[in-house]
Amino acid sequence: MKHQPIAREEAWTLGVKAVEFLFAEPTTSIGASRGVHMSDRTKAASRSKRTPSSIKPVETAKGYEKRTIALVYDFDGTLSPKPMQEYGFLPAIGEDPAAFWAEVNRKAYEHEAEGLIVYMHLMYQKAKAAGVEIRRDDLVALGRGVELFKGVEEWFDEIENYIKLRAETAVSVRHYMISSGLKEIIEGTTIYPRFHNVFASEYFFEPYELPFPKRVITDTNKTQYLFRINKGVEDLRQSINSHMPEDQRPIPFANMVYFGDGDTDVPSMAVTRSNGGCAVAVHPPGGKQAKCQDLYRAKRVDFYAPADYRRGSDLFRRTCLLLDRILADIRVREEMWTLQSDAT
């Protein structure tokens, strides 16, 4: 389903309450609970390993329950200005980031190899040569030094507050991350507890003398995790290849917004939008926006904006426009479901 353009009046006004909210001064900090219908996992402040849930079909006798909105994020370049490895790992082993990534690209080309596997292997080789042992706990600790764009830490509360303000029925929001970066480093960041689930590349540590790739998330197989969210099959031990009727999928693509920053996000943007969802591209504040403009012209994204996540920014305002449309769609589908139930 392709979305029709937002009505000009609605897009311009956002409603009196919404405008007041968008430009009011923030009053809370990260982690504050403000009454939004959040999942138990989102409320938890623990960084313990998460066990993804399998969500049951949602249209039951209780009524229409597809009221969950999923905001899905890339990490490097989207929530953080640079690749996560450049903040602690590469400096610790004395590697110049530009030279490291150039070597990754060269080796991937020469051996016709997957670039992400090459970079995970090269990280180990370089660390070993520098006499640095790669341990899981050390990678997690490196996450504490990863820089985030302005406003990212407060973003989750502000978005959830906005949905609470605008929703006419009980609507919940989940934040997901799908990243080709290392989950171990992501776990060490301040925002890790805010995600319902994080799908990222990982190492095996215990069974091998050397860290060995356990999971590698490439540009194209990121889309698998979008379908896992859509179908409610977040346990990676379960296959998602079995057919599931649309009316049994707990989070419709129409309830999703994907955030990315470039070509590596194109498959996810395309899948999300072609199935009725939305996509947003970000670029560094004050930096070049040519890539985002290309994505916009190619109809890969609904909006683009500087990666300023503070309330009142262009990114926040445009995301709220998309949320308004999703909330309206939920109400329409709920009303149609009610009529259908009454007619049967």
C-alpha cells in the first residue's frame, strides 16, 4: 500500500497540542517513566542478555490489538556519528580508521569475500598483532565511549510522550536496532536498555581459541529482521520462512518507521516502504546531505533531516508527522475491524 500525501493543513498545523509539545522545553531525562504503554523489556534498565518474545496472533475476542508502533534504527551514522569501532577499538590497537577500512575493502575485493566478515576477521588479526586480546567484556566496555548524536538519549522518552499525547486509543511503541556493527559494543552504550530488541553482528567467544563470527548482519539480510518484527518471531532459533497471513502479523509494516543514513540501508528502506511503512534518512548536522537527497529523489525515504534528535528539531518534527499518520491509520483499521466483527 502506498501512502497518500499528508493533507497540507494537517502537515502544517500538526494540531494545536502537537505544536505546543514540539517546541516546549524538555522537562525529563532518559529513563524517566511517563505513563506510556511501553513493553516490560523497554522499561527494564538492565543490560542483561535479552530473550526475544514470540508474539501470538493479536486479533482476538478482546478486540483489535495491532496498536504497536515499531521504530527501527541503524546505528553507525544514524544514531552515532562514526562507526563504533573507531571510538575505542581501533585506537586501542594503534590502527588508523581510514587505513583499516581501506584494507577491509581491498581484501574483500581481492578474495570476493563479504566485507563484514572480512572486517570482523581483520579486527582479530590486528588485535593479535598488537598483543591485544579480544574479550567480550572488553568490547562491551568500549561501548561506553561511543558518541551519540545530540538528543538521542532523550529521544525515546520524547517520542513515547508524543504518542501518548496524540493517540486516541492505547498505543504502544517499541524501539528496535538492526545493525551490522558489533552487538557487544552496542550493549555497552547508554541507550541499549531502551531497545525492545537489538539485532547485530556478534562473535563466538567461548568455543574457540579466537573470536569467530557468530552472526553477521549484511545490508540485505537486515530485511530478515524487519520480517521478524512484523511476524513477531524475534527468537532467532525460530524460522520466519513459514507463511503467516497478514491478519495474524502483530506489527504491520504500516506501523513501522525505519531510520538509516545511506546506501547500506536501502534494502531495509525499500522493504519497509513497499510494504506500507515509512523511512527516514539522516545526515550529520552541518554536513553533506547529498546522499539523503539522492535517497529522497529515488523515493527510498519519506523524509530526510539532520541527525539532531532533540525535541523541536526537523528530525523530531518530521518523525511526529509520520507518527500522526500511523496513529490515524491505526484508528481507521480499528474502526473497520469493529464493523467487520459486528457484521459477522
